[in-house]
Amino acid sequence: MSKLSLYPYFLFQETKSRPVHSIYPAIDPSQLIAHQTFRGKCVIVTGASRGIGEDAARSFALAGASVVLVSRNENQLAVVETRIMEEEPKAQVLKIAMDVTDPIKAEAAVARTVEIFGGVDVLVAAAGRMRAMDGLCISIT
């Protein structure tokens, strides 16, 4: 039996392998993919190792963009790259394992992207981290 949960933009249906997304029509990337809208563009996606970041990177790659995958988890970035290349063998993908909270590393990542792809057209800031709030509890009633 599947488990459903509602997020602001996606309806996730959990399966044994990976989530299946039912995308709201207003943000459905299928037309962008069909028209190769991002051909010749470069997109940096932070938080690209899973979730919305992974899906954004995949969609941009399928829509023709050169994609820079950024995350702290180098092994998971390799998995995401493999998934993208299986769907779009001609995709141009650069993986950068780093913590985006380090400004020196972030600057170096952008410089590397410009060196390889000539510039940056889109930045998707999907990196995030959930932490316990040190025992604090907020209740809205």
C-alpha cells in the first residue's frame, strides 16, 4: 500500500523504489522538455542529491540545459548523474561536492562552472537541512 503526502508543489506517492510525482499543471516541465527550452543554457542546482533539487536538475537536463549538480554527498551526486544520463545520454553534467554555506567553495564552484560552460543562466537554490530546534517547540493554535 502506498503512502501519500502533500507538499506545496508536488504530490508524492511513495513506492518501494523511489517517489512518483504527480506535478501540478502550472509547473509541469513537459513542454519545456519537448521544446528543449534550455538548450545552450547552464543551470546550477544546489541540493541536487535528492528531492526537489534532484528533480529540478533532471528536468533542466531533459530540457537541454547543461546542469551543475551541487551537494555535500558526492556518492549521491554520482547516482543522480547516472539517472540523468540514463534518461538523456547527451546531457552535460558537472558534479561538485561541497557545502554551499562555505562562500569560498561556492565562489570556486561558480568559477569552475563558468570555466567549463561559459556562464550561469539559472541558479536553483534547493539546498537545505532540517535540524532539531535544540528542544524548542513552537505551537500555533
